[in-house]
Amino acid sequence: MYLKINQQKPEPKKVEKAVEVLKNGGIIIYPTDTIYGLGCNIFNKKAIEKIYRIKKRAKNKPMSIICPDLKEVAKYAIIQNYAYRLIKKTLPGPYTFILKARQETPKTILAKNKTIGIRIPDNQICLDLASKLGNPIISTSLNISGEAVLTNPEKLSKEMANKIDLIIDAGVLPDIPSSVIDLSNQNPIVLREGKGDLSLFSS
């Protein structure tokens, strides 16, 4: 199912339709402030396993989550004082922050060192989806692992498209992913250079 949603002012009825798909264990494709995301409800283990199969992604490679706000982030991640200041200063924005996870975080999305990647994208569709769902959604790039990121849902192979329950189409997006910053220790470490101002994280 394809759905066009206004990125600046998402239509509530369309957002609710997408949320229903997530609540029912569905897999969705959605636009972010960087690239297209492939996601599901973080508490649906079967849906998470399906995403790993769709992407042909190794189980030891964790996926990030999208939260609607800092209050929600704090439910699933431990935020040190310096990290809180950086997060508050830069989010919503094109960054994925690695933080130590709380016990409430599902083990299926944890890294081996018990950290979690969190995003609060500067994209109202993402924020509305996570807010209306009542918990975060999985965030991983729209591609087969090791292959180029897909910037246009219309370019999906039939095989891949048939495994997706809902595609929120926002046209062609750039292929620049979020910058990944590790804030789980005492100082920020840039793990991936992507979109966003990285000078904010230099000492």
C-alpha cells in the first residue's frame, strides 16, 4: 500500500492509518530528514526479524530507533549530562546518537555492549508516527545490506516491495545518511560522517 503524506503538515487520518499498520505488526517505509527508513514497532519481535530478513542483515548489527522527543529517549537510554546538552542542542536533526541502553529496551535491538542508537529526525511524519504509536519505531536504511541506499521507493524490486506493508512516498530523497555519534562514554566519538554539522562534537 502506497500513501502520500504531507511532510510539513501530516494529515492526522493518514498518520493514523500508518500507525495501525505498525500496531498490527506491519513493516513500513517512511521518509526522514536524511534518507528513507525501514521500520516497525520496537516491541514486535517478529516484525524486527522480518526486517533483518528483508535487508539480509546480520543479527549482530543492531538497528536504531526513532523517538518523538527527549522524554521518550530517556525511557530507553541513559543520557549523561554532557550528552544531554549536545542532544538538546542538535535534535531534532540528522544525527544518530549511540547511548547506553536501559533495561526497558528490547534485547532484540541492543548492541553487544548494551548500547542503542537513537534518532529524533527533523521530519514531522516520523515524529507523529512515534508519538501516536506510543513507543519508538525501528529505523534502518532502505537497502539490502552492503548495497546502495534506495532514495526512491518506486525503484524497489517487486520482491522487496511485496514484503512491505506500507510505503509512505515522499518522492526522491538525497542519499546522505545521518551522522552517527557515540555518546556512551565521556567524550563524543564520530563513528560515521553523514549529514549535519560535525564540528559541534569536536573537543
